[in-house]
Amino acid sequence: MMRKPALISCLKAISLAVLWLAWPVTADAQSYPTKPVRFIIGLTPGSSSDITVRIIGQKLTELWGQSAVIDNRPGAGGNIGAELVASASPDGYTLLFWNVGLAIGHSYYRKLPFNALTDFVPVSLATSMPQVACVTPSLPVTSIQELIALAKSRPGDVLFSSAGNGQADHMAGELFAYLAKVKLTHIPYRFVSAIRG
């Protein structure tokens, strides 16, 4: 759970992003949107991306006077949602809210039905989020150095989870294992991330 000051800072940053997104650039932009805008999220309800886009969507609904419809399309590392947006009419009414997984996808998956470089146009950076290593209280470590020592003494026995294959937390875990020269076992979940021994 987020501490209150951190949550307030996060909400302030999201509010600023919403205001920036809603600021009309031209006279034509002032007429947008004339119908509901669909936000596709490639992750499950309750994920950090889902919570963020729901907060943004609520504010945009108020500012625009049009509904921001949140549509979760999890699966295949977010690629199901991305494919849906790539094949949608390029009219600005179907938007993809995604994280670094979109950039990782082409190096992680053999074949994708879209090209992340040509099928999407970036609109805004909505948030930035650090990757944090947390362990279950039953794991006998209290520092990164102790975690590395444990993983070296038990190659492959220390598990780390992610929100799915190719997700940012998966890649962060693999990078950590590579840099620490340890063997960790990745367990992809549909949502929750954790490290267990």
C-alpha cells in the first residue's frame, strides 16, 4: 500500500498530466471529442496502469463532457490490447494506455500483428514508475546484497513474479539476475509481482 504523501504526490502528477492532455492546441482540438473515447489497457483491472487510466479517464470525462470508456484487454504481454488499437480506425477515439511492454514486445515475441514504431503515435507521458524489489517477510533477507547471496547459494530456487511475460517488471527481474550474476526463476502472473525463496 502506498503511503499517504506518496499517494498525494502521485495524484498531483496524474492531475497535471490530465490537464496537459486536455489543453486544446488548436481550434479543431476544442471540438474533440464529439463522442466517447475508448482507452484500451493491456493489463488486468486493478493494475497500476488500470488505476492510473481510470483516474485520468474520470478527469477527462469531466473536462470533455464526453465519456472516457476504460476497456481492459489483458493477455500476451499487453499485445491483445495493442493489436486492437492498431486495427482500430485512426480517428483518435480508441487510445492505447500502455507501458514499456509495448517497446519490449518486438524483441520478446517472435511475431506481432502490429509494428510499435509505425502503428502508434505517442500522445503523452502520463506517469513514470520505479521498479522496486520487495520480498515476502518469510524470506531471510533484509537487503539486496543478502538477496543476491541467497540466490547465489540456491541457483534457480529463488522465484520472482511479474505481471506477465515481457512486462516491465519481468524485464527488470531478468536484468537484475543478469547484473547480479544469479539464476532466478520467473513466474508470470496475470497481475501481482513478488519475490519468493
